[in-house]
Amino acid sequence: MSNKKSSLRPRYLKLHAVLVFAFLFAPIIVLVVFSFNQAKSGTDWTGFSTRWYTALKNNDAALQAFRNTLKVAFIATFISTVIGTLAAFALTRFKFRGRSGYSTLIFISLVMPEIVMAVALTAFFRRGIHVELSLWTVIAAHITFCIAFVVVVVKARLTAFDNRLIEAAADLGATPLQGFLRIVLPLAAPGIAAGAMLAFVISLDDVVITTFTSGPGSTTLPLYIFGQLRFGVSPSINALSTIVLVLALFLLTIGGAYSVRASRRGLGAIDATTLG
Amino acid sequence: MSVAEVESPPTPEPETVEPPKGRRRLPDWAAGNLLLLPTSLWFVLLLIIPTILIVGYSLGHRGVIVPIRFSWGSLVWSNYHTALNPDFLPIFWRSIWYAVVATIACVLIGFPLAYWIARFGGRFRNLYLVLVIIPFLTSYLIRMYAWQFILQREGLLNTVLGAIGLGGNHVFLNTNFAVILGLTYGFLPFMVLPLYASIERMDPALVEASYDLGHGKVSTLFRVIIPTVAPGLIAGVLLVFIPAVGDFVTPELLGGVRTQMIGNTIYDQFNSGNNWPLGSAMSVLLMAFILVGVFIYLSRVGDDAL
């Protein structure tokens, strides 16, 4: 790298990088800034105001949608993380027939376009098993698309995992359950946390599949925003979007901090085990 | 995956006296399938059966009272003929060319960025990566809405252009440009992240060796760097192209009737159009198109590349 003939001169690359970051963040920043605009419409700046935020406090539909979103995201994340983690363990720790077929199935669920999964699920719920669409059908649908993300992320973590640690634990008299709880789980924790966070964020954001699986009263926040957009751009949507952005950033920070800490702890565990 | 296969099985065969009898380890296939059971059941019930249902519906008739009349006795191919007739075929082509252009744009924008972060990012490398990941994890809907806010007729772009004397009454929304811009913006992080992973693993000495052997910059780029990072490039291309071709939100917010993509058309068939068999046939065609891409990918990179 110290070679003065480095492949592409970093000066142009750096300029390019600055421009791309500006491109990535400018629209988001514009949105946030204009959520504090006094004016009812348009992009004329008429003064700073938090009126659109205070107005949201009395917007029952938005508040209800917000509660629904959190409920769906929490339940779907929890269930998909638990069963997805079990699947990831199975796929990395045991050898059996059909394993690669299973990986293909997970890959298919990852590449299936949202709209296709959406119509398949709505057909299944409404005509296949004839259930009323509700918050529970939304949750079931979200679990379906979250599982694959959890499996992939946890699997990546477990693949880098040294199986000899478990053998060592067994040699030292640990039962399989003890080995699992005291060795495997702590080491896999950062991967599980990352998978859960990804599932949560994806669930929080989903529009298409939720549209097709939600019934009356089970509108989520993205659906509410999407519905409002049909009436055009409005500052209260800017304010609502800003709140969602801040919430997501907040979660990312917590998740990031946790996974950094957990991976340090994980490394500590490896040291302790190898030494002890 | 590979590690698990190479590594010796977790149970060492010198089974010492310690494990109490009666607690026999399950064989691998039993333990594996037991752990997979919840996910398997879930996938069978909510992924495989619904998909089969859609394939079946695509061969059914349109109903008058119920959205679909279907019986195994009378399967018809007419929905596929309709899906590929001159009313709808252009929508498929449009979806594909939008996704192709957006993917190319993502490569052109994303490759230099990934290269710079990986090779010249220095100690702020992780910070730059986080800057790529933040948009990737913020709401896609809201990011598209932000562009709608900027591109609309009374939007920020027209205001700015008007202020600097370039005319403030341009039409940006409902154009090919707006939808492709949205797709590029939305999926750019999917390109940068796998490319970064590949470039970061590349040995910088390869580039220097190439120079020492008399290759120029262009030749080094195409004959050394790009072949070396090909797995990341292929992953990035698929990660952008696949969601872009079936996207619904972008054309819905930034496009109009003339820029409809296949995702919007399927949506309409299940809502206002109320033609489930046709919508199902389109879904099957879209899925089949994507699976072909996936299997080409799997055959080239192997299924460990998940």
C-alpha cells in the first residue's frame, strides 16, 4: 500500500467516496430537516417548529399503528430467533442427509420476491385455511421471512466455531446439555443477537407482505405511512418518518454496542476455555 | 458448512465411563432433524404449501364471487398466455431493464467506494462501513418517500433548480429516471458490503505484482482485481438485481402508470384487478425467472456462499 504506484489513486477514490456518502445521506437529512418546517406543504422554509410532532400525539391511528408494529416486531423476532437458531445449530453441528437441500430452501426463501411471498400467504390464509386476517396472520408472515435471515447470520457465526471446545468440555465431564448451555450458547450469542436485530429491523420495515396479511385494525406503521402517501407528501409524515429513523438508529446503537461487548465476552470465553 | 465437514464429528469415540448409562447420544441425523423440526414445519406450512397453492391457482379460473375457482380436474394455461400477452409482457421487460440498469449503476458507484474503504479506509474503515450499513438498515419505505419529497413537482430539487435559474418546473416523478434512481439508491448497500468483503480479503501484493510485470492500471483492474473479487461482485449483483426486479415500493412511490413494474402489476391483480389466477401466473413467472438466476449463481459459486 505504501507503493507510490497504488492501483487507483486514492484522491479520486476519496472524492468519489465523499460524493457517494452525500448521496446516501442527503435524502434522509432533508427529510429530517423538513419535519421541523413550519409550513404546511411545499419546500419553502418558513421557520422552525415542532408542531408536526405535537400533532402526532393526538393521532390515534398513528399511535395504534405504532403499537401494532412493535408488537409484531417483538413477537416475530422472538419466535424466528428461537427456531432459526435451532435450525442453524442443526445445520452446522450435525451431519445428515438433506442438509444441503435445506440450505437451498433457506436460500430460496431469501430470494423470493416480497410480492410473491405476500400473495402466496394471502391466498393461503384467505382461501387455503380460511382464517380471518389479523395481527396474528401478520406475525406469522413476518416469522416466515425472518427465519431465513436468523439462520444465515447464526450459521455464519457457528461455522467459525471450533468444535474441539465441545469435545474438551465433554472430556472434562460436561453433559451435552451443559456443553450447549455453557460453551456453545455464549459463543454463539453475538451471532444470535445480530440475527435477532436483523429480523427486528426487517419486520419493522415491511410493507408489501404486511399489506397482504393484515386485516382491519391490524395496520402497522409502515402501512399507515404508505396509506397516507397516497394523499401526497405532508410534513406530519416527515415527522413520523423521523421518529421511525431515530428509533431504528437507537436500536442499531444498542444492538451494535451489545454485539461488540458480547463478542469480547465470547473471545474471553474462548481464552478461559482454552486455558482452563 | 465446510468447517463442520472437515472437523471430526463432535462426539469423540473414546466414550469414557463418565456418561451415565441410559443417556445415549442421539445419532446425528436424529438430533439434526429434531432441531430442524420447528423451522421445517414452519416452512412447509407457510412457505411451501402457499407456494404450491399459487402454482395451482395460476392454472385455475377467475371466479365471479370468490376470487378464484380452482379444481384439479380443469387446469388451464390461459393465465400464462395472458401474463405474456402484449399488455403485460412489456411490464416484465421493463422490470428487467430497470433492474439491469440499477445493478450496473450500483456496480459503478459501489465498486470504487468498496475499494476505497477496503484499501484506503485506514483506521476509520469500520466507521465508513457503518455509514454504508445505516441506510441499509433504515426503512426502505422512508428512504423512497424522501426521494418523493425531493423529486416532486414542488419538491426540493425543483426549488433549488429554480433558485439557480435552471427552471423550477421539471417533471422528475413518474419517469424511468426516478424509478431507476430509487432502485439504485435503495439497493446500493447490498452491492458495497459483499464487494468490500471480497476486496478486503484480496492480497494487495497482487496489484503490485501486476504492475511489476508491466500491466497498466486498466489492465490490472480488469485482469487482476476484478477476477480476484469476482465472488463478491457476483453476490452483489444478485443481491441488487433480485430484489430490484420484483420491487413494489419504489415504482409505487416514484413511478406512475408508465413506469409500472411487475411487482405493482401482481399487486393490482390481487387487489383492484381481482384476477388472482393471472396474478398467480405472473408470480410464478417472476419466481421462475429469479430461480434460474439463483441456480446459475449456485452452480458458479457453490451453496456455501450464502
